[in-house]
Amino acid sequence: MDFKIFERLKQNYNRFIREAEEAINKETARDQTRSVWFDRHTIEKLLAQTDPKTGGVKIYLGMYDKETLSEREDQERGEAYIGKLTLVLTASNENEDPNQETMIVNGGKVCPPDC
């Protein structure tokens, strides 16, 4: 991918999400998620559950609330994540939805606060 296009895509999202946060949440608007990082081991573990030819990683968008913070390892910082967007990775063959819990991973490093 052309680096300029990559930067433009990020800028478009950042502008949109900032304006949406301010319009919806007014004075409680958050500095919303710009990226989520997962380590190599996590991705390889998911890929190992898929077919070598048709397998891949399917990515879902989600948002943390008080009930979903249990997915975070850093519970002491939980409040910082409420209202933050997150990515949920799933092992997938041919774009299928996951059918077992071992195929689903959340808890990547959300930036901000983990930039």
C-alpha cells in the first residue's frame, strides 16, 4: 500500500471519530482508539487453528463497556478502556464466523492509552 494512502486513511478515520465522539458524547468525549496491537504469538496461535489454504484471521470491531472489561488483563486500568473501540481477532476458514472460544482473541494493546 502506498504510504500516503495509508496516512490519508488514518487521518480520515481520526477526523471522523473525533467529530463523532464530540457530537455524541459532548464533554465526555474520549480520545478514541487509533490502533490495536496484537503480538505475533497470538496471531500465529489463531492461524494454527485454520486450514493452510483457506484459513485466515477475521477481524471484528467492538467497544468496551463495564461488562466486557473482564477481557483486559490490566483490570486496574479498566476505566480507561470504557467506551474505547477494540478489535477482536478470530480464526476463520473462508470468512466463516468462529464456532469455538479458542478461535476468538481480544485484549490487544489499544492506542491510546497504550501507544
